[in-house]
Amino acid sequence: MTAENKNLTTDLALLLLLSTLWGASYTFIKLGVETIPPITLIAARTLIAGSLLLAIVWARGLSLPRDRKSWGRFLFQACLNSVIPFTLIAWAEQTTDAGLATILNSTSPIFTFLLTALVTRHEVVTGRKLFGVSAGLVGVGLIVGFEALGGLGQEAWAQLAIVAATVSYAGAAIFGKNFKGLDPMIPAAGSMICGAVLLIPASLIVDRPWTLAPSSESIMALLGLSVFSTALAFVIYFRLIQTLGSVGTTAQAYIRVPIGVGLGVLFLGETLMPTAWLGLVCVLAGVIAMTWPTRKPVAAAT
């Protein structure tokens, strides 16, 4: 096996692990918000994950940058990749099933492509990618649209919040390329610390966490969410951003769908409506079309 193939195998294995960790996060969140309000749950998530990542950084003999520009980037990345999407998803999962949240959030490659094609313009527009965008948006429409037509209740707004979180993740995948050359632990720790700094005051003001009485199940879910689905997952995520690129890394979205839906069915007893299953098929088709590697033309022999 060549070094290039070995590196690709490692990256694909990490992509599968990342899919599993993030697929499980929706079940963790669903269990967590049963007795912990969304802002406090996410504030604790970022604080625990950030502290753990910072300890690992120090244990490895690394140090965080001290310049204002780097921390400004960490802060912006925190908003795109944790503060906004984490909070929106946690709020939404108070009324939305974990499996449905997984499906809607899996559209991140579609929105990543739209942002890169329309804003940064470093993605080539092809027929296959246009099909992927169309199929994915149809899938989102099938999941959210019929709910909305039935009256814009909290369920529809919650699903739209997950879509908004997905757009935020897409922006984070693109902006994350600015950390090229840094050890993956550095932006992971820096962005989590910034997220905690923003969310902890909000938690203290809004939820008064000292008055809460979370269940042991919610606390265990919070720990699993923080340690595995956040700290470990973010280290892998920033590593893959540098090796597979922004769109390639978001390919984990279609791998985590069956994992997230399966965990919701297995541990939470969830089921999907027929339109959601049809939407799932469209989303998967769109994401696969968006992320399937393009074969390079073979040079003609001379």
C-alpha cells in the first residue's frame, strides 16, 4: 500500500468515526434537553469539551496563539460551528425527533456547495452537483413543507431552525480552511473556549442553572455529548478539513444519517412519517451526488 493510499484509508476511517460520533449527538441532545434547558446544555457542552481539549493541548506541549487575529478567527468559528448551530438544534430537539434532526442536518454538503459556488467561488459547478443540490432541497421540502402547510406550529419552526443550523455548519466548513497549518487541536480548543465564553453568561442570565434539577440520564447524555461527540469529534473534524477539504469532510453527513436515525429508533423509540422517509431518500441521493469523488481523466498514451 502506497503512502497516499494509506493516508486515504486513515482519512476514510476517521470520516466513519466522525459520522458515528456526530450521529450519536442527536440522541444525546434529545436525552439532555429533557431536563436541561438548551442554552445551559450547550454552555456546559462547550465548557466541558473546551476544558478537555485545552488539557490535551497542554499535555502535548502545545500552546494556543496569543495574537488578537487568531482569537478573532476562533471566535468567528465558534459562532458558526458551535454557538449558533448547537443552540438551534438543542432548542429544536425539544419538539423534533432526533432522527428527523439527523436527516435535516445531513444537508450540510449541499449548503456548503451553494456557499462556495455563490460566495467564495472555488467549487466547480457541474450537472451532478446541481442535481445533488436540487434533490437535497426537495428532500428538505418534503420533510418541512408538509408540516408548514398544516399550520406553522412549533414543530415546523423547530425543523427550520435545524436547517438554519445546517447553513451555519456549511459556513464553518468553509471558514475552517483558514486554520491550515495549525495542529487540529488548536482551533478545536480555541473555538470551544470561545463558545463557552459566549454561552455561559447567557445560561446564567436566562436559565439560572443553580435552580435546575437535571436527571442522571440527562447528565450522562451531556457527558457523552461533550467528551465524544464534541471534543473528540472536533479534533477529527479539523484534521479532515485539511486533508479532505470542506466538501469532502461534510461527506460524513450521509454516513451519519442511518446512524443517527437508527439510534433514535433503537434508544428513543422514534418512527418517521412516510414523507420523511421519502425526504430521507432525496437528501441521501443529493448528498452522495455532491460528495462522490470525480474520476480524473486518464492521460492518453504517447
